[in-house]
Amino acid sequence: MTDPFNPAPPVGPPHDGELLGPIGDYLGFALRSLGRHKLLATSAFVLVAALGVGVARVVPLKYQVLATLLVQKNPLVAALSNPGMSRDWDAPTLAARETVIRRQNLVALCEQTEFVKRYRASRAPAIRARDWLVEKLTGKPKTDAQVLDDLVNALEQKLWVTVGQEGTVTIGFTWSDPELAYAIVQAAVQNYLEARNTAEIGAMGEAIAILQGHDARVQKDIATAIEQLEDKERALRIQQAPRRTPVVRASALPDEELVRLRGVLAARRRALADLEDYRQRRQTELQTQLDQLLAVYAPEHPAVVSARQSLEAIATPSPQIADLRAEIAKLEQDVASRAKETSEPPQGPATLEMDLAQARLTEAQDPRLEYEREQLEMLLRRHAALVDRIDSTRIALNTAQVAFEQRYSIISPARRPKGPLKPYRLMLSAAGVVGGALFALFVTVVRDLSRGRILERWQVEQALDLPVLTELRR
């Protein structure tokens, strides 16, 4: 028999409030709301999850491609070519970033890789939708020139170059198309090597041209000094021994600017020939590497595809070669114009015979010719010093051409990325699933609360402040 003053405990399982307090009541109410509105919960979940998966499929992914070069000095070559010259100014990694990121180079990169055409074809759906919307709103579709300008600006931000402490140069590029990123890095590495080759060879060749121009002026000064010496001898009526060969007059010697222009032209021609030879050797090496890979792997193997694309990249027109050819054509015009202005004979300019000039200095023994003799001797010493510098620079040029491929080596070539920089699609898909579950929970709870009905025991106890003794389930 039941004691009326000590009622029996409620029949059924304890509600969540008895275990976790008010938080458990609310949490249980929210979870059970999913069961009360299964269709609504399922629809909300599928809607948000599908939206997350859809966004993951249309947003652009980011792929990163890297290539590392080892760039080193060769102090032995420098010592052999010119022992007295400091080569700290010729640091091989000097201005590496500026060489690659220079706007002219970026435009050339876009042209080499057909960036505009490939970008239009490989845009992500979200980018296509954005461009379509902008075009509809403005009523003016972007021209290829405008797209090229935008892509060059993007390259300035996405293409980066770092120089390591050990003489390494790393070139990296982040883009939404992995194939395009790979092509850009390959072309950037090739252009950097060719730019360094042209800069080193061209700088030494131009230095030779400048020295030759100075030497031409010194030769003219020597010829003028000899003429003044002979004029004074005639004025003083000094008898001289008969000369076997006359010394060339200053008027017959070449113009200083013309000599410099010819030297620069010769340097540019040599740089062009050296760059074409370098590209040919590189192309031969890549072709040999491709043949070796084809003997082992199928044509569709990634290594074979990469080697084939490297070969295609080296075969594309080089902006450095195009610039050199244009510069050579202009220099040829300048040389022809200058030769016409100076009325240089077609057979070429005469050159001062320094042995005869030295002999003429020895002949001038009269004390009254002391000043003229000192001036001539000083000019002859200056000429000898210039000749030594020209010879040293030529040796440095030859050794630089031979040692270039040993100084610049690719230790980590560009490779196709195996996956995106970050798993954005997986992250967005997971966010869609989690967001779908939370949204389904939210809408079902709102649905229950909006009805204003008591659905669970703890709501009765909270509203009436009375214990519920038992529950009757239907």
C-alpha cells in the first residue's frame, strides 16, 4: 500500500534536467526537435551541405610551383682573368628579384606562355561569373590589352623571388591553374638565366668597347703630339735622321665615338651568338633527357610530360634574343651614320703604329723638346695601360663564357604541384556539412518555439513550478 505522504518516484526515464540541469533540458529539446521535424531538418541539411559543396567546386584553388637555382662565384676564374680587380660588384645574386619582377620581363613572360589566352580558358567558374557580371554592368568587355595589364599586375604580386644565404635563388608562383603556374616558373627561370648571361657578357663587352674608345682618343693625342713635336723641330731647324716609315697623322685615325660604337656592336653580336649557343646546348640536353625517359616510361608518364614541356619552353622565342637583335640593328645604323659623318674611308680607319711612335720619342733628344717629349711619353704609357686593361677584360670575358653553366645550376627544377596549396574544397565541403547540421537544428528549434506549445516535461515543471509525477506516451 502506498503511503500518501511519501509518493512513489515518477515512472519513466529521468529527464535531461535531472542529469545536466537547465543546459541539459535545452540541449535535449533541440536534439529531439530534429526527430519531431524530420522532413524540415533533412531539407535544411541538404540545402546548406549542397551549397557548401557547390561553392567548393566553383571557387578557385591555389597551386604553388617553386624552382631553386644555385648561383655561385668563381674566385679562381676572377683571379686568373684580372688579379687586381675586385669583383664584389659582380655578385651573381645581385638584384635577382628586380631582374625577374621587372615589368618588361613580366610582359615577356605573359607573351611566352600565352598567359592571356590560357587564363581566359582556365578561369574558375566563380571568376567567370564575376567577369560576366562586370561586363554586363559596365557594358564594355575587357580587351586583351586590358587583361594583359591586369595579369602583369597580378604577376607582380604572385610571382616572388628570394635569395638565400648560400647563394640560392628561389623563384615561386601561386596561381589557380597548376599547368599555367608550372609554365610561368619554367619561363621565369629560363629568362633569368638568359638575362644574367646577357648582362655579364654584355657588360664586359661594353667595357671593352669603352676602353677601345678611350684608346682611340689616346692614339689621336699621340699622333697630335708627334705632329707638334715635328712642327717644333722644323721651327728650331733640328736635323733628324731619315725615317723608314712615316707615323700616321691624327686626321687619319678613327673617331673615338665610332670606335666605341663598333666595340659595343661587336659585344652585342658576341652576346647574341653566345646566348643562341647556350639555348642550343640546353635544348640538346633536354632532348637527350626526353629520349632517355621515353626509353623507360610511357609518353603519358609525368616525368616524360614534364621533360617535353621543358623542351617546348626552351624552344619558345626568347625576349633577350629579340632585344639583342633589335639593339644590334640600331647599332648598325648608328655605326653607318657615324662613319658617314666622319667621312671614314671605305677600306677602314688607319691605326697608329706604336713602335714608330716610340722610336720617334727616342729620336727627340734635343733639350728644347723636353716638354713635348714628356707629353708623348705620358701618352704612350697611358696607351700601354689601356691595352693591358683591354686584354684583361677580354680574358675575363672568355672565362665568364666558359664558366657560366658551372656558376648557374638548377638544383630544384619546377615541378607540377601534386595538390592545391590548401585543401579548400575539402574544407568548404566539411564546412557545408557542419553548417547544414547546425542550420537543421536551428530551423527545427525555431519551428517548435514558434508554435508556443508545451512539448516536454521540463517545460511544465518550469512553467507551473510543479513536479510531473508520470508521463503517458501515445
